[in-house]
Amino acid sequence: MKAIWNGQVIAESDDTVIVENNHYFPRESVRADFVTSSDTHTTCPWKGVASYYTLQVDGKSNVDAAWYYPDPKPAAREIAGRVAFWKGVQVTS
């Protein structure tokens, strides 16, 4: 699977986990040069507190376009150390 935004591959992996129709990529498959930490946090009742990344590609920003759960609840332990995408990021095989 690949996560693509603004013409660049942000993440690529054969090992994604699908939860609620979102592919969660291993953190090490995400290009560090394209992500910066965000101050945004949201809470899911069964997954826990999510943190976000902003994508920065070729001078363009996509605020909070990736999220992850630094310490997911037990029901969501399979997504620990993984990152998912939205906001126009194309996830494709």
C-alpha cells in the first residue's frame, strides 16, 4: 500500500492494518521528511487519544492529514506504532 499526497509517496508498506476502513501504516514506513508534529488531539472511545501530523510536501501543507495513537487502548493495540491518513491523501495499492 502507498499513501500519496501532492505527488509524493508519504508512506509505503506491505504491512498495513485496516481499522474502520483506514489503512494504518507502520511508523517506520512514513517518510519523516514529510511530516511534522501537530498540537491537535482527539479522543476515540475505544481507541484512545489520537495525535496528528501535518504533511509538508514541496512547500505545501496538509494540516492534521495523518493521525496515530501513541498509547492505544487494549481494544486497539493492533494499531500501536502505526499511522493513518485522510484529508486528500490517496491510499492505494
